[in-house]
Amino acid sequence: MENNMNCGCTQNALTGPTAMQLAQAGFVIFDLLLYLDTHPTDQNALSYFAAKKSQYEQAKAAYVQQIGPVRISDVDPADGWTWGETPWPWEV
Amino acid sequence: MWSYEKRLQYPVRITNPNPKIAQVILSQYGGPDGELGASLRYLSQRYTMPNRKVAGLLTDIGTEELAHLEMVSAIVHQLTRNLTPEEILAQGFQNYYVDHTAGVYPASAAGVPFTAAYIQSKGDPITDLSEDLGAEQKARTTYDNILRLVDDPDVRDPIAFLREREIVHYQRFGEGLRMITEELDAKNFYAFNPAFDKQAR
Amino acid sequence: MACAAPMQAAPAPAACGCETPSEQTSREACLCNMSLAMSYVLMQGWAQTYEPAVALSRGTIFPELDLPFLAAGRIC
């Protein structure tokens, strides 16, 4: 299988600090999401969500810039079709 | 609809293949209490959940179970890399191997292919949420059983994460059931099915 | 079943005054608002949350839901 490493990163990037920050920030808002599904008017949770959502967006922007796209919408066609270049999440 | 994020909810990086354990963990992919059943169950039940917030909960937990399905299959895939025929026989992996090589296939540890008979979508909110509470406990027990068998920390870490998620889901489904019952008459919750009947007669 | 003592204020339909486990509320006060033939999970209340790195490694942002398996040798 062709393994195009133009992104300059290796599979190690998937467990490096940039990836871990995204995983952590993404997980916090997800666990919060489930809490808000059953506590939709909890003001503490809503303001915590607002704070953590911007942390997630920053972590994702850093990941996209340093490693590669997270969603299809992160792909900049000027860079070519980078969607398939970074390691897939299950690859070691 | 679903969009995909090219990352695992919790990282999986396993250095040492182990097909014997892979076969056990496969039950959380295609087995009776695994993540495939969980995601199909919740995503199927949400349509007839009359409380919109609980329908949202089913959608969100069902989506998370798809992410867990991805983690379990990543674990199985990484445990079955670079195998030799001698290792396959020595580890007792040959029965799965002969039908799937090192492909990831939804079956139980015992080799029973996934079936919708593992799930129920009963179209009654109390029944469906009760099923979901049971499902989360069954999944937790399965992860407990896996943790007893596994020494490799690369495998234990994501498995312990997945196990904890089942406990959180149990809490949320319990809260969902409270939300459903709050909309019903406490003198008789079973007078009618709010997903089907207009009212009690 | 007769209630031992009336509730202080009219509660919301399923609220029983002992939602958070730390409250000292009589058993009867709780059960008076519950029905037979139904299961009840306490509604979680907002309290502390883990820092993101801890939350991911524990599998939840909520310490009170962090209930690890201790019967498998290694604590996980």
C-alpha cells in the first residue's frame, strides 16, 4: 500500500502532543455533550461547553496546520488532496 | 448525517501482535454486547422516541458507539499484524484466519457472525431505554472480562477507556428514563405507549 | 404506602429531594415520590470536572462517574 508521507509527519504524530491535545479537547466537549443532552438548562455546563468548544477549535486548527486534515472541510485544494496523505487512525 | 473525523476518540498504538487476545476482543466488534450492536440499537430506537431530548441522546450515544467500533477494530487489526502461519497455529487463531485471513470481520469471539437478533428496537420508550440500560451493563461486563485476560498496557488502556464510557452511558440512559417517566402519569406509567397511542383510553 | 412526613415544598414530578447522594434526606421522603414497577437512576448534578488530560485517560470528565475495575490485578 502506498504510504505518501508528504506531510512530513509519521505515525508517531498520531500520539504526539498536538494530536493528544485535540483528543483531549474533543473528548471533553463530547462527554459534556452527553451531559447537556440530559441537562439542557444547566448553566454551569453550558458556560463550560462554551469555554471548551473554543479550546477544541484551537487544538483542531493546530492539528490541521501541523499534521493534516481532521474533516474533509479542512482540506485546502491548493495543497492537493491531503485527505489520504496522513496516516489513517488505525495505522500503527 | 454523519461526518468523519480522521482520528480515534482515544489513541490506539499496539506494538506487540497477539492474535489470541484479538479473537477475544473481537466480541466487542461483532459480538452480542459489542459496539456494532450498540450503535445500531440506539440509532434505530431514536426515531420512535417521543421525547426529543432523549432522541438526541440516542443519536449522540449511537454516534459515539460508531467511534468505539472503530477503536475496537483498530485494536483487533493492530493485534493481528505480521503473523506467520506458525504463530497463527500456536495462538489458536487458525479458525478465524482460514475464513478471514487477517481481515476484520464482525463476529463474536466464538465465531458467531453479527446478527440483529442481538438488539431490540421495540418502539416503546420505557422498553427501549430499559434495553439500553441492560446493554450498557452487558458491555461493561464484557470489558471487565477482557481486562482480566490482558496484560499488555497498550491494549488495557483503550479497553479501560471503552469500559468507562459504558458506565457513563448507563448514567445518561438512566437520566433519559427519568425524563420519559416525568412526562407520564406516575400512578400508571404503562397505561399507554406514548410512541404509538395518542393517549390512555 | 403512607408518607412519613410531607415534603417541604411541592416537588417537580420525579424530583424526590435526594437527587445528589450527599443530601441527608429520609428514605421515605424519596420513595414517596417514586412508583412501584419502575427503575430510577439518580440525576447527576454539576460538580467538579477533571482537567482534559486526566479526563481522557480516565474516560470521563466527571470524577463521580469514574468507577474503575479493580479486580484484574493492575488498577486501571
